[in-house]
Amino acid sequence: MTRRSVALIACASVVLTACVFEGACSSGRTADAQAQDMAEIEKLHSLDVAATLAGDQAALSEGMTDDIVILQQGQEAEIGRQAILAARLKAAKPGFRVLSLSRRSKT
């Protein structure tokens, strides 16, 4: 699983959690609030792309909150910005560089 996929899964998990526990996806939600949520998700996505292309995991962690949780199938949950950053830095492959990322079209 790529770093980009992990970040997108984390974003989706946050949104889903908000929908389930806070009723954020109910019909009473304003269009402005939904647009603001989408803008924040897009901001994190842009940060993820820039940090991935630069090979800068520390920059990516700046977009995370201290209570972030990343869940991946078959692995233990990663909890907290510092723990996630430490795990990513440990897993970094010297000499490995991402040259480009493509965005899937919404169909």
C-alpha cells in the first residue's frame, strides 16, 4: 500500500467517523459545512502529494493532528502523529524517489 493510499484512507476514516458518531452526514448539514470539509480533505491531499514527491515525510506529518489513527488491514493501528512519523521514517527506503503521481478520475 502506498503512502498516498494510507493518507487517503486516513482522511476517509475521519470523514466516516464524523458521519457515524456526530451525524455530520445527515440531511440537516449545510452545504457550506460540507464544502468546508471537502476543502480540508483536498488540502490534506495536496499536502500528501507535495510531501510524497519531495520525499519529505516530516512535511506530510504537519497535516496530521496529534490524535490521528491509521488503520491498515492485517496490521496494528498506528496512533498519534509522532508514532506515525517515526514508523514512516523507519520504513523509508534510501534512494527511493517518487517521480509522479496520477489522480484517478471520478467516474
